[in-house]
Amino acid sequence: ADGSVLAWGDNSAGQTTVPAGAQSGVVAIAAGGRYTLALKAAAPLAAWGDNGFGQTTLPAEVQSGVKAMDGGDYHSAALKSDGGVLAWGYNFYGQATVPMAAQAGVTAIAAGGFHTVALHGDGSVLAWGQNDNGQTTVPATAQSGVSAIAAGDFHTMALKSDGGVLAWGFNSSGQSSVPTAAQSGVRAIAAGAVHSLALKSDGSVVAWGDNGDGQTAVPASALSGVKAIAAGDFHTVALKSDGSVLAWGR
């Protein structure tokens, strides 16, 4: 609540060593492959950790006017207050080359492993970058009526305004096969490397896909009273209404 960032876990690239610039005034955070992003209330983005592809070298355009950001494996994306998307870092698949359609009118962004996703104000989804598994081939059902997006390593998710979840792309562990429980009454989504999450309106978490580390084995404590969710590559995190955090998986 005081605007400071806490981080823990693997620190091989300094991604959990929070710099002085992120110890106050922060309003949002995102975690990339081995690096961290923080959005300040009245200052530029802060970024630290792995910079092998320039993902934490912030371009001049993100020094002001940013309202959201996300980190992929090796690339970063930011949403400007004017509705335009910026991206930088690893660009082998074109994931950091923002198409014209995403340079205005965007309301949300998500960075996958090697692809980028944007939600337009008209409820349509745009996606670009790696498409080896169809993760950037947006289905007709996601071209209108979408209210939120999420991107995994090789799959993409969309939350429809009617509370149903869509998913497409890599489906090796069923991460893109939406279960019945997530086809209605959902208010938030998140995508891990090869698993998917949905937060229901009743405060319960639904998870599907790879469970090799128990990341989709939702504990009883996450079947009620949850208000936000997040997915790492192989673990899952939930924020309870009482302010406590739950985590399970690797």
C-alpha cells in the first residue's frame, strides 16, 4: 500500500533485487522471463534483471504516459495513455514490432513467451509475433465482445463480456481446452507456460492444463474468497479478499 515492491525467488539475473527507484511510488508490477517491471505513479517505468536482449533498457517513449505494461520471456510491452502500444527487446518473431492496428485504441496488453496480444476498445483482440502453434491466429469468437486478455508461453486467452473464456494456440496439456466451469461466470483470467486460470465471480479459482508441479491442483483455500490471480510458468498465485496470498505449484 505504500507503493514499494517486494520480490523473491530466482535471482540469477538480479530480478528480485529491487532497486531504490521501485521502493516507493509504484502502482503496478509485471514479471518477465528473468526480469521485473514496475510502473510508477508519477515517473518512468522501472525495470531490472536480465537485459540480454534489451528488455530492461527502457525506450524514451515509455518515460511518461504509460498506464500498463507486461513482460514476455525476453521482450516487454507497454500501453500508453493515448491507447498506443510500445514493445522492445527480443524481436526474432516480430513480437516487438507493433502493427498499425495496435498503435491506437488499445485498452489492455499481454506479453506471451514470444508473442504480444492487445485488446482493442471495440472488444476485438489483436496478436502478433510467434505463431508456430496458432497463438496469434485470433479466432472469430475473439474478434468482438472481449473484456480481458492473457498470454501464456505459446497460447492465448480471452475473457468474453458474458463471462466465458476462450483459449487458442498450443494445447499440449489441455491448456487451450476450456473446461465447462470456465465457460461462464468468470471475471478474470491468467495464463502460465502451459496452464490456464480463471477466477469465478463467486471467488473460486478454476485451473486447467499442465499439472506436473501441482500448478492446477487448486487448494481448498482458493475455492472461495479470491479476488485476483496470477500465473508463473509452473506455479499459481491467488490474492484473497482478506489481503493474504496463496501460492501452489513448483
